Amino acid sequence: MQGRVAGYRNLKLKSLAAEASQALAQLDAERLEELALSCEALHRKLALTNADRETRRAMAEQARDAAADMAILGRVLEATRANLGVMNRLREMRMERLEYTVRAPNAAPESSAMNGDGDGNH
């Protein structure tokens, strides 16, 4: 039983959350992928394990210790989501501008007034 509890304590949720925040802030996709796989493995291990009272207590303690780091990770994720929205909107605006400039020369045929023909009222 003690070995199982020690194994859970070594998971270090707090450091996992801190590393995820740092990797996200640095846009370290490779490290984020590794951390995501670690989280999935942890989740599977917890789901398959018949956790006893001591194990649950240890995990609850880790969760309390990691609360601040998890909150930071949440804020970094929100900021990243907002930044992605801005980048997508800027890309859309740029594409609209490109479409407009490509169409503009063909959109308005030259009038006869610009050629010097007539009085410009046609």
C-alpha cells in the first residue's frame, strides 16, 4: 500500500501544471504533447486503480497544492485562446484585403471622362 501511495505522490500535479503553463507560454508544442500524454496516462492509471483511502488522501493533497498552478494554466489557456481568435481575425481581414486588391483593377472599368472623351456625365 505504501508503495502505491508513494507512486502517486511522485506524480507531482503541481509541477505538471507549472510545466504545462511554461510550455504553453513558450509555444513548446513538443513538450505540451508530452505533458498531455502524461496526463492521459495518469488518468488511465487512476481509473484502473482501486484507490484506497490513503491514495485518495494523497491525491487530494496534491490537487490542493496544485490549485494555484492549475489556475495559472487556466489563465494561460484563456489568453492563448484569445490570441488565437485575434490571429484568425487578422488572417481573415488580410484575406479580404487581398481579395479586394485582386478584384479592384477589374471592378471599375475606366470611364470615358477619365479618357478625356465626353463630359464625364455618362
